[in-house]
Amino acid sequence: MGEKFKGRGVSQSIDWFIVVVYLVIVLIGWVNIYASIHSSDPSSIFDWSVRSGKQAVWIGTALVLAAVILFLIPPRIWEGAAIPLYLGVVFLLVVVIFVATDIKGSRSWFQFGPVSFQPAEISKITTSLLLANVMSRQNYKMSSWKWLLATLAVIALPMLIIVGEKETGSALVYIGFVFVLYREGLAGWLLGGIGLAVLLFVLSLTKSVYVALLVAIAVLTLSNALNSGKLVRWLEIYLPILVVMAFFPGAWNWMMDRLIPGHSLLGDPTLDPTVALAIEGASGWSFLMKIKPEVVLLVISIAALPVCLYRSYRDKNSFIALSVLVYILCVGLTFATPILMTDVLKPHQSERIEQLLGLRDDPGGVGYNVNQSKIAIGSGGLFGKGFLRGTQTTYGFVPEQSTDFIFCTVGEEWGFAGCLVVVVLYLLLIMRLMSDAERSRESFTRIYGYCVAACLFMHLFINVGMTIGIMPVIGIPLPLMSYGGSSLWAFTILIFIFLALYREERKYF
Amino acid sequence: MVVGLLLAGALLIGRLFSLQILDDKYKESAWNNSLYYDVIYPTRGVIYDRNGNIIVGNKVAYDIMVTPKDVPPFDTVKLASVLGVEESFLKERFAEFSRRKDLSHQNRPLLRSLTPEDYMKFSEVQYLFPGFKGQVRSIRDYPVNAGGNLLGYVAEVDQNFLRKHQGEYRSGDYAGRTGIEAAREKDLRGEKGYHIYLRNSHNQIEAPYKNGEMDKEAVPGHDIYTTIDADLQQYGQQLMQNKVGSVVAIEPSTGEILSLISSPGINVDQLANFGKHYSEIMNDPHRPMYNRAVQASYPPGSVFKLVNGLIGLQEGVLKPEYTYPCNYGYYYGSHNKLGCHGHPSPLDLEHAVMMSCNGYFCYVLKNVLENKKYPVIDDAIDNWREYVMSFGLGRKLGSDFPSELGGTIPSSATYNKRYGQGGWKFTTIVSLSIGQGEIGVTPMQIANLCAIVANRGYYYIPHIVKASEGVEIDPKYRERQYTMVDTTYFMDVIPGMWLAVNGGPGSGGTATSVAVPGLDMCGKTGTAQNPRGADNSVFICFAPKDNPKIAIAAYIENGGFGVTWAAPIASLMVEKYLNGEISSDPYRQALQERILQGDLMSRVKGD
């Protein structure tokens, strides 16, 4: 009896699944950094004068950091250290504004000789820790305004300072913490309503009315399905229809391109009007151009509304009727967005919004970046052009290739297959983090785990979304893959603190 | 939550699928990119004068185009010297190109309108500069100095212009911006054409698409025949050199504008390359872009006495035989006088016109405005205004020449606003009698007034373009526009105008010094006050007296008496137009010499 229970061993207590996925992603990133800087004058992947060699150093040191966190630092200290760490990083965030050198308009980097470091990256970790600390307290109640405000303050403080550093992209990641609040009991409908409104506003500005309407339909049908417990039915019937509908404008354009030679040139604002008329006049199918996909969608959906209302009456299901009302509001919002931008908002306000969404032609050439990035990824096809064979990325058409636009290299050289693998790996990582968090008995660990998952998700979605043109151009790295020590270390610490916390539990339970 | 995560993942993957698999827009072998439209630019229509002489033609010029992406580092010093530009110009242009990376694969203009000689220099060394090439273009050529304000200029369209004419132009196109070029842009510009080619995956053109079946050739612009007499216009330009003002000549029997001069104007040498001289022109204190012939609102001065006289006759308050006294002016109130020069007194209408008596016409306007027919002066002046406007004054004439100004004729409202209801009477506005005060008219309107008198009571709306094959003109230009004064009354003022010129030295006629035997010219001088310095010199005349061929108005800012500058200029132009040349009479030659050498610029205050 005197023998102390030492707990489970290393092999059993550590979630090796996460470690392996982590390593695989880091390695894929390293290989692609090498490919992205690959030129006609190739150097070794270990050449320390270039980025792939430097990244090897960052990876080595990151692994050391991981081991230190996993084996040397007692996990129990994180909960208590959350407050001083958080305050310390907030201090650094403020200091950096005054001492930083200006890098592309943002003042967020500390420079120590050859090494530079961005406190905004570390701040994700400390914010997650403090959030877990606050929300895991015994008397914490989300429904209390006092606690809710305190929670929001923990998120907002570093976020606002980072906005002040003009690193708007990094600040947006903090919105991801709202998912954590949702998991911990924030009223879903409030979150969903605001989220949907913002989403539709952004989509109708950056994408098209069609996409916005389709998303509204998807969200509303899905919530109805969840409400009446018919998720499977939704997945079987609605989802396929929605997916088909999503491809309708593309397919329509594809057909028009073939019916009307030169049709695809019509969107080009620099096109000569004579040529435009010529293109329209040259084909007997030009009358089809009058059919606009969004009008088709609107007509179909409006036609379906009476059916929905009848069902609501028949099944005495007021949720359907509410959804119909919300859909009408959504349609209104979607079509009102241009009016809102031009007539309601002041010019400088809509200008800010357009800048944030990357809609404005700016000297930095954001539109150029996205276009080149889309060409690079799009030209990859199913299996890509092969390792080191990418032309778009190799010849320097894509800017920031090894950092923010590393996903382009994956897309061009490894094709859809490669992209699928990478995205699925991230999704597996995030889901595993979520399920581990869910299984944890300690609310500190659970909440921290969700924070990690949320950070990873936001980075993944914003970064990949940016390279394929569904998100505005926001300069944030792809976690674990983009070149750069700050980012790699930060995500390594973020993930391995969770692994350490989780291991601590697994040892004994 | 997991569902949301999977949905987000599905969204990314779906988008990747559509981008990489479905959408072949980004594939090099894409169908769409394989068609190449080569736009063919039409030649712009030629502008002729009334006698079939070319006043604006076309000539070949070269634009140096550059595709920034294809340009390796190059010898900037050498290229700058070959192109005849500063090295800093090249650097600036390339800095500009590099700001728009998204356009770096496009052919962009580096330097416009090189002459064929300069282009030859470049083409000899072109092989040293990959990425650069010359593009032939036709630009405007001006064989006659017909004046930049009349002709207008052609320039590359700007953003503002593109917005106003959406769907008609694209950036890089040229369009007529002022004058005839703008008035007849739609006829002159022609239609663009295009050739369609197939491109291979290396972006090289392989063959005409469908053997050129779908190609469209450019349609050249229509030639324009103007009503301008090139010789007269050019002669007028010479006479108006170093004077500020305007001359407008009209053929009374058609309303065709024979000559339209605004001075100082844009030199035709600057027109061909307007962009290059733009800031120079814009910064000139004398505002050469400002077309005084149609845009300047001047007091007409004494030439307006004709209008008042005619109104008096029509209203029945004036008979040609009425005489009024004038002792160096018209006295009103207890101490006020509207001064006049020395001449015999009293005068009848004919001699009052001949000698331009101020006093006489004060009585005339008094009779018109204090007519018992009208219970209050408000009605009288509004009635007077209606008459005046029927002479084409105080409103736009509706000419086909762009940016015409309407001018101003006062009404009872004008004075009620200024002096209050009942706060004014005839003596308050007595200066209207002699064409001063609140009247503003353009030189074209004054010329049209002259044409009305020449026609004895009607005019055709002045216009500048003749109908020709493919070019139509508004039928309104073929309709007579009558004034509210009966044609018979015009016979009562014309003899006075004839005497003013042909009365002989010492007769008291105001313009006897410009008489030319045989021309049979009728004229009326004017000296209009100019608040900014010396009086303006005004003269209208038509000739010959019967069956007039030309009616002309000359308005010279700060020129002093009408007879000093405006009358000689107008008479020389009439002589030139009717006789083809200035007679060898030493007096006429000396007059011509004085006008050509005359420089009034020092009197004129710039803006």
C-alpha cells in the first residue's frame, strides 16, 4: 500500500493521435516551404541560408519546446499562471506598438537582431488560458451579465490592442472564442442570428447575392432539421440539393461559355464595349444572358414559402413559420446591402468595410494576390503538377508564398488530392481536440481545449478561405505550415499545453 | 458544433473542388482564354470647310507601348535619349506600372503620338528593348489655323467621361472634347472593328478564328462638312491676334456660321497633342479654353439701340420722323445726365442710328416703358423683355455648337428683387436704352442680331455643320425664326446703319472710317463699359445692304470706341469674304497693318 500510484505511462497518457497529426502537418509545411522558394537554382532543403533551412531550425526548437511542456513543466501551474501570463503578454502587446519597426504598415514585431517575434501570436495562448481560468470557476455563470462581460473583456482586451497594432487579421481570430462561449452555454439563437446577419452582409458584398441567399436557405433548413430531429433527412435530401444549387451559377456560366464564344470575357471591366456587343451579337443564345441565377433562386425559394407555411399550419410547427419570416428578412438584408453601403453608411465607413473585406483596389494589390493565388490553386487540377513543378508559385507570381499563401503551393503542386489531405488533417486535429476536451473531467482543460480548437479553426478557415477567394485577404498564417518561428512556436505551445493538461488527467483517471 | 465544423470543412473542400476540378477558367488550355480579340480602330472623320478644304485631317503617329512583365532591366539612358524624353520620365512611368501588378501582362502606353521620324529612331534600336513596341495610330492634323476653340480637341477619355458615356468607350479610347469635335463626336468617331484569333497554350496567336468569318472591320467615321469659310476664319484669327474678344460671322440667308473666333484661343499646334500642353493651357491667365464667342456674356452697348428702336416702332410709340433733342446727353431727375458725344441736334431715328445718339434712345425706351397701355412699369418691362428675347437674346439660340451660354435680359422680377416692388422707375434703369446695365449677351447672339437686321426681321438658328451624306442636321436649322417686330419696321433702321458707314467723312456717321466703296456695308458701332478697365469695342455690320451675304459681330475687350478696333476688324473680314482680298487702296492696307500689329494684351487684366 505504501507504493505510490504513479499513474499511466507515457505511451498511454499522451494522445499520440494529436502528436502524429501535428508532426505530419509540420512536415508537409516544411516540404512545401522548400517547394515555394524552389527556383531554377535549387538549394538543399537544409540550406540554412534560405527559408526551408531556417524552418528546419524552427521545427527542431519547436519539438524541444513541446517536450519541455509535456515532460518538464508541471501542468498544474498553467491554471494559476494564467493571470500573470495574460497581463504580461498584454503589457508586451502595448510595448511593441512603441518600440516596433514598421513592417508593411503594422507595428507588431519585436526585433532582436536576426530574430523577430510577434507577441500577438503568444497572446492567443494566454487569452485561452485566462478564458479557461475564468470560465472554470465554481460560481461562473454565463447567464449572469457580470460574468459574461468579464469573459468578453478577457477576449476583447488583447483583440483591441492588436487592432491598434494594425494587425486586424490576427485580431479577427479572437472572434473564434465565441464558439467556446457557445459550447459553455451562450444562447445559440442569439449567436446564430447575429452570425447569420453578418455572414449574409459579407457574402453579398464579397461574393454574390446568389451565394448569400443559398447560405441563408442552407442555414434555415438545417436549423429546422435539427429542431425537428430530422438531421439525417436533411443530409439525404436538402444537402445534395443545396450542393447542386451551389454549382448552378458555375454550371450556368460553363454552359454559356460554350454556347456564346467569348462569354467569359464579358465580366472584364476593361473589355472594349464593341467587343462586348460583338460577343453578344455573335451567338443566337445571347437571350439566355438575361437569366440571372440569383433571380432563379429567389423565385424558386419564394414559391416554396407557401408550402412551408402550410406545413407549419398542418404540423402546428411554429418554428417553420418563424424560419419563413427569418428568410424574408434575410432576402431583404441581402438585397438591401448595396443600398446600405451607398446610401445609409457614410462614404468613409463603407470604405473601411470594403478595405477590411479586401474589395477595394489598394496599392498593395490585394486583388492581384487573390487572383494569382486562385490561378495557382486552380491550375493544380486533381493531382497537381507534381513536387517542385509548380509554375505559378515557382516563378513568383504568388506573393508571400512561404508564409500566408503556403496553401497555394499545396494546391498547385499536389492538386485537389493534396488539398483534401491537408484540410482533412486539420479537421481531424480540431475534432480530436474537441472530443478530448469533451471527455475531460476538468472544466479548465475542457475550456482550454475548445479554445485551442477554435484558434486552429479560425486560422485554417480564414487562411485557406483567403487563398481560394471565399474570405477577404487577411494576413494570418496557416497554423504549423506557414514559414515563421513565432507562429510555429505559438501553435506548438498552444497544442502541447493542452496535451500536457490532458495527459495529467489521463495519468490518473 | 461538430456539424458546423464539418460544414465549414465541406465549404472549403467544395470550393477547392470547384476551383481545381470544375472550373477550367484557371487552366492554361481554357477555351475562353484561347480566343483573342484584336480591336481595330477606325479612322476619325475628316472636317471640311464650306468650300471643301480640309480643316482637320488625320496623320499617322506612333504610340510606344510596353508590356511591363516582358521588360528585363534595360539601359534607361539610351532609351530616354532615343525617345527624346527625360530619364526620370521613364522611371516614373515604370514606378507607376509596378504599382499595378495585375496589369503587368497588358500592353500599356508609355509614350503617345510620336512622329514617324521619331519613331524611326526608336525602331532602329528596338531589338535592344524587348517588351517595347510601337503601335500605329492616326492622330489629328491641322492644315489650316482655324482656331482651337472652334475645332475642339480630341483626347484620351478620362474616368469622368467614361462614367458619363457608359458602355460607349473604354479607357484608352479617344473622343472629341470641345468644339466641332465634341459637337459631332458621334459622326466623326466611326465604329471599332475586331479580328478574332485562336491562341495556343503559350499565348501565341495561331490562326484566325473560324477563318475570320466572325471578324468585323472598323467603319471609318463620317466626314463633316462645316459652314466655316477656312480663309475667312484664318484671316480673322490673324486679325484677332493679341486681342481679347471674339468675332462671329453668319450667312444671314442660311444661319450658317462662316467664322467663329475666340481670342486668345488654343493654338492648333497644341491641339494635336492636347495632353502634353494641358497644364500650360489651363494655367494661362487669359483662359484660352474659354470660348468667348458662345460663353462670354457681355453688355452689348450701343448696338442694342437697334433693338430698342425696333420695339418702339412696333409698339407705336416711335415714328421714324420723331425727333428728340440731345445736348451732350439725356437729362433726368434734377441733376442726372446720361452723357452723349457732340453731334447736331435734334435728330430723327435715321440720324440717331447713324450717329448713335444716346439721348434719342433714352427717349425711345422711356416711351416704351412709360406707355399708357401698361398700368405699371412691371408689365411694360416684361413686355419689352419678351420682344428682346424674340431677337434671340437672353436665351440659348439652340446652335449645334456645344456649351452655348444663354446670357441675361432683366425682367420686372430682377428689379423688384434689387429695389423692391415700386422702388424703381424708368430713370432707374435708363442705361438699358443704350445696351448697358443688366444685359448680358454673347458675341454669337450679337452676330445673330445683325443677321436679323440684315434679313429684315428673321433669322435661322446659327449652326456650324452642313448636312452631307450620312450626316444629318436638325430640321430646325432650316426654319425661319421671326422676331415680334414686323419686317417693315426694319426698313426704318437700315438707312441709318448704311449712313453710319457710308455717310462720308465729317457726316457724323460713327464708322465712316471703315467704309469700302462697292461693299455697301451697313453697320452699328458700340462702346460698352467694362468694369475691368477700358471700354469694350463693339461693331456689327452686314453687307451688301440688299441681299446681304454676311453679317458679322466683333467684340474686342478693352478696345475703346467701337470704331477703333471692332469696326476695322469686322470691315476687313467683310471685304475679305466678299472680295476675296483687301483692296490695294493704301488707306485699307494701312488699316489692315494697324490691326495686325495691334497689341491690346497689356490693357487686359488676366484672371
